[in-house]
Amino acid sequence: MNKPKIKYVEHSTFKECLDKEFYQVEIDEKVNDEIEIKDLDFNECKFINIDFKNIKLSRVDLIDCIFINCDLSNIKFDFRSINRVIFKDSKLIGCSFINSSIRDLEIDNSNLEYSNFSGSRITDLKISNSNLRDTRFVDIDLKKVSFDEVDFANSEFIDTSLNNIDFSKCRINNISIDNYSLKGMIINEYDSKHLIHLLGVKIK
């Protein structure tokens, strides 16, 4: 997995970046007034302690970015490009990544509950110590994926091959999954009892 390529960043504000675009900047500020950002790339950027509730993002690509302790809940990244990005200690509750192109994405100690990745192409994804309960993975092309201590409870995996993907250190209770997605999935002995009914097998 490739890390974000950030060579140099200059401390800036959202207002300044709207004038010169988001490139090689670090932003750490409290945003009280509503800001609209659209049709721009966040390129070689670092965001720290940012609550995006007053920041409306529209048609924004993320390239070589780091988000630390940020709240991006309910933001739509549909049909966007996300390349070499890290979300750490952040909230992305209800975020939508539908039909996006995602490569080299790392998520650590973050909350993505109710997020939706349906229709996306995802290569080199690493998620650890995070909450992805009630998340949708429908018709996704997954390659080079690593999950460690991830809570996928009540999530949906449909038309998404999980062959050779290791869920043994994750919670997968009450997930919805079809036979195509299930084939080759690596799980622990405890979770096998939750999924064995899909094979038409009964335990006596």
C-alpha cells in the first residue's frame, strides 16, 4: 500500500484555499460560517481537528490527503477518485462512496457506520480498529484488502467477491451476504456458526 505523498505543507485556512485551490496545505481551524467547496481536488493536504458540518463538499477528489480527528459525516464522495488517503481517529458516519475509484485507502480508529461503498472499484484498502456497522458493500470490485478489528455487524455484502479476504479478527454478526460473496471468505470458528445456514447445513 502506498502512503500519501506529501512533500511539503503550508499552514492555511479554508478561505485562503478557496482563492488558490487546495494544494500542499495543512488546515487546523474551527469553521463557524458555511463554506461551499466544489469541483476542486484536495491534493497533498492535511486536515486536523476539522468538523466539516459547515463545509459543503461537492465533486471533490482526494489525492494524497491525511485526515486526523475530523468529522466528515454524511459527505458524498460518489463518482469520485480517492487515491493515497488516510482517515485516522475520524467520523465518516453515513458517508457515501458510490461508484467511486478508491486506491491506497487507510482507515484507522474511525467510525464509518451507515456508509455506502456500492459500485466502487477498490484496490489496496486497509481498515483497522474501526466501526463499519450497517455499511453497504454491493457490486464492488475488491483487491488487496486488509481488515483488522473491524466491526461489520449488520452490514451488507452482495455481488462482492470476498475470496481470500480475512475477516477472522472482525465482527460479522447479522451480516447480509449472498453465496457469491461468501465463497472463499476467511472467518473464525465462532463466526462460522452465523454463516453456516447459508450453505443449507444444520447444526444439531
